[in-house]
Amino acid sequence: MTRTIGNIGILNMLHTKEENLENIERIGNVGIAIIRKGNGHLLQKLNVGNIGVVKEVEENYKVIQGGLTINESYLEQLVEPLRAFVQGALIVEKDVKAETFRERVDDIQLQGGAIVPNEIRGAIESKLGDIKGSVIGYEQMPEMFIGEHTVTKQMLMHYDQPITLISTGMLTFADDVDPKDIDDHIETLYITGVVELRERLEPVVRAKMATGGAAGDFEVIPDGYYHVREKWKLNQKTLKRLPHNKLFSHDPIIFSADISREQLAEKISNIHSHSYIIVPEHLEDLLIERCDRLETDIISYEKEYLHVEEVETWNNEALLNLDETVSMIVDGTLTFAADVTKEALQNVVSSIGNFGKIIVTDQQLLHVKRLVEDGDGKVTTESSEEEGMGNIGTLTL
């Protein structure tokens, strides 16, 4: 069975042999491909989309992914001078001496930026043989966050002098932070990963980003919107307790049939959704009016809906046992068993919103495709089904 693989951030082929590639049908776009020097022919054997960077690494170089932090103790423990390819940021701490660095570091190939003490910047730059990104000097040791971290007003007020802030992972600016707080207390930002912030903070945060350094991915939440952070089901009770009449979400929002038009009109004025919305037919036009984005999929249901979120298989008997016609929303993998008939599909399923994958037989394919009204998911037959993988941060072959 062949494999199809989605987009890949880092494709590690340092230890790849030809036999590792035999069952790979295709790979999407690749951010950076890392291969041993002289093994470029292996990359040519792959059916790959666009590749941002191909980096050849010599045999005697260590490969360090996720960045490297160097202090004096780290250098003293090295058995032999460091020769390394570093994917991510290089951070050199304040206690490192120029002489130790020169003696213990031979060469660093850096796919990222460097944060270094100003007083030994020259010694460090002399050991950076290849660098993609900027070298940022500092007088005061930067504040560093790895993983998820939230910046609050209270935290910023704690600093007497403007700081350099480095984040690898997910950095969130709390709602109580205003632009002046950032302007007064942050000198430079170096972000690899994601930064989540309110719209009013975006200009000042971008202005603080290190020139030529990692930019990070911005998740901008419109001002005045309540951030829905997970799949949300709204009924009459939850609608009454709604904390704000404007909603922002990257996850599905589901409205129950017991909500009246008057209740919806009173409680919700805007929805900014990057996902889809499931709504009863009598509310569909109101939701369309309230969606900020034309790209938002709104799936309506008449009486009932089925939401497939994981992996499910439905046979003919299960479909015919349903009391009402249903709208199906697929956000996982749905398989129609071989005994499912055209008549069962036509009589039981009113429409399909496909945001995942539907597996059918050759005989069912056309009938199922006719039912799909929304979504950008995949409908495939068992005979053409391949082993597949979605988007991947790092893949080692």
C-alpha cells in the first residue's frame, strides 16, 4: 500500500536509504529538507511539491532541531569542539566567555536567528558559518518562554527596563494588555511559533519584532469579540448566558433547534468564524447575515443532524433505522459499508457537509458526491484508498 503525505515543515533525510522511499506515492510542500552531503539523489526520487530550502549537512555535524541554548557549563562539558546544524534559534547566555566559545565551538550552521551578548558578539559571529536570520545582541538577559505562555499587564509592569522577549511555542497577550504596556516594557520580540493577540495590539507587536528574525504566525482576534476556544453547542440556556454578542472561533459552533429567531437576533450580532456553523433551517438566513466572513460554511438541518467527528462506519441497516432524514456533517472519517444502497442514501440523507474524509464503494461514489453541499473534504473509493498522513511538523524518513 502506498502512502500520501501532506505538507511537511521539516523533512529529515539524514539517515534515509532508498528502500525507505519505495512506498511513498507523493509528499506535499516541504519547508526545509535536510540531507547528508552527497545524498541529493535520494530527494530526487521523491514526488514532492515545492521545497523552501534544501540543506546538505556534512557527516561529522550534529543536527539539533528546535534551537540551541548555550551557557558556559554546556561548553565546558563538550568532549570535542562543536560542529552543528541548528534548526531554530541559537541563544547564548550571559555567562559565556569569548575565549571558551572560540575554543569549544568549531562551526554552527544556523537555520534561524541568534540572540547573543553584545560583549562577545564578534567571537560568536566568527563561528557562524551559515546563518538564515539575524544576530541580535543584548545587554540584559532576555526573558525566554518555551511552550505556552500568557503575557499579562501585571507581568509587564514587573519590569523596570524594557526587555527582549523570546518565545518558542504559543505566546498569548492577555486581554488586559494595551499597546502602551508593550511599547513601554518590551524592546524587542523574537517569536518562533504562534502569537495570539487582540487586533489593537497587532501594530505595536509587529513593530517590536526583531528585524530579520523569526516572525511567528499571528492569530489576530478582533476587538470586542468573545473568543470561543473549542467546539461550542448553543441551546436556549447557553444562549441566555452568552457573555458577549460577538463571537470569534476557529472551531465549529452548533445551534440547537430550540433557539427561536427572536432569541438569536437579540443575543448575537456578529460571528467571525474560521470553521463551520451547524444551524437549523429556520435560523440559516439570520446566521448568514451575521457572519463576517463569506468563506464560513453554514450547514443547515431540517430536523436532525449527524456529526461524525472520529472514525465511523455506517451500514444499510443503521441508516434505515433512523427515524428522520438527516444532514450529515463529517469532520473525521466516515465509511459507508458495501451494503449501503442508493435508495437508502436518497431517502435518509438530505445533505452532507464534508470537512474530513468519506470512503465509499465505486457504486456509491456518484450518489454520495451529489449529496455533498459544503466543505472541502475528500470522497474516495476503497479501491483507490491509500494510506495517508496529514500535515506534519517534522518527518524523519
